[in-house]
Amino acid sequence: MKLHTIETGFFKLDGGAMFGVVPKSIWNKLNPADENNMCNWAMRCLLVESGDRLVLIDNGLGNKQDEKFFSHYFLNGDDTLQKSLNKNGFKEEDVTDVFLTHLHFDHCGGSIKRNNDKTGYEPAFPNATYWSNEKHWATATHPNAREKASFLKENILPIQESGKLRFLKDGEELIPGFTNFFVYGHTEAMMLPIIKYKNRRVVYCADLIPSAGHIPVPYVMAYDMNPLITLEEKSKFLNEAVKKDDILFFEHDPVIECCSLQLTDRGVRMKEAMEISAV
């Protein structure tokens, strides 16, 4: 098995929303805001190469939205999904599986692209099976008013219409050494991959712990639907991750790709920052 980091670019979100009740005087040291209170965040994906399977975990914003939509998020950086795949020696047609941690637009927008004549949509990965789960799919297709803006129908419905959608169960193995677990604080049944890699476990943290700055348990995003559940899930996960010497892979940290953990008198904290290529 080989793991490849796939960088799809950066976008900006409100720092207060990203850190919830944590005061700006604290979080601004972790990810400094611009004059509009916006912080820069990565959209970092992971490509898992194993035998004849090539599994892409999440895929960023994509490029099919209009200029007005993208103007809200101040896209920046030179990386794109296609360029990063190509840099690692792959193209969209090579991907056999797309694992979607959840269907918020910054995680699944690259799943679907406009067709050649711009009259509709089609899968961006024509040979891939797309993986979600029944609970989350139901939430994404029938969202509550607060979360509706994060679930864009053009990112979601064409997956089902293509016939390429499949569902996983909590804890189900996708390929040997690649399992998942569900969490419910950020959104209903977000799926987090656990990958056995070089005698370690790599956990793709998605939006449970979007950056290294979110490792402290109380640092919970205002975007979370059920923040008290997030608190419980983070605490349980982090304590287990320390015991198992897990490596955390961060989707949104603008600088730190991965880290190990240690238990301190202030709780679980980052031990060593690293890149997945160095594991």
C-alpha cells in the first residue's frame, strides 16, 4: 500500500466560525486572520494505492460553481485536484473508488463536473464507485435549514443518477487495511477512514479535527450540528489515538499535513508534525 497526499488548493473561512467559542486572542495565534477575519485553510485529500484499487478520500471544492459562489471563499494557491493527481502519476480515469467522508461542498465538490456541452453533470471519476452511507445520504438529500447551504444538489444527486453510488456500514472494510468509523457531532454519520500503513494507523480526520489547532477538545467549530457530541467524540478518539500511536491526517490545516500525539498535563496535544511521505 502507498499513500499520496493530494492538495486541491486553499480557501478562506471565518476564523470565529472555525473555532467556535474559543476567543480570537487565542485562535488567531494558531491561524492568523486577515483584515476580514478570514483564515486560510487547505483542502487536502488522500489517495490510497493498494493492488488494483486507487481510493481517493474526498476531493475538494471542484470547479463547476459560478464566480459568485467562489468569491465567498477566496480561493488561492496553485494546486488543483487534477494537477495534484497528475503530479503523483495518476489521472481521473485511474481512480477506482471515491470515499466521501461527508457531502459538504468543500469535501465532495470535485466528485462531479459539467459535461462537455455544459448542459448537465457527470462523474469526474468515470471508472470509480462513490462511497457514502445511508444515514448521511439521507441527511444530505433532505437537509435541515441550518445545514442546507453546505449540501449542494449538483454535487450530490448526479452521483446517484450515475448509478455509481454505494453505501458502507460503520466499521466496514472497503479494501484490506482500510476501514472506517462514523461520528455524529459535525454532521450526521460522517465517515472517517482508518488505514493500516507501515505498522501504524493513519486516521483521516476530516472535520472531526480539521487542523492541528483543533486538537484541544473544547476547540469545536461553530459549523458543527451537535457540538456536545463532538466534544465526546473527540475526547474518546484522541485518548484512543494516543494509546495506539495513531497518525492524524488533517484535511484543512494550512501547514501541518500529519502529526502524532502525546498526553500532557493539559490533555492530548500534538507530538510531532510530519508528512505522510515520511511515515
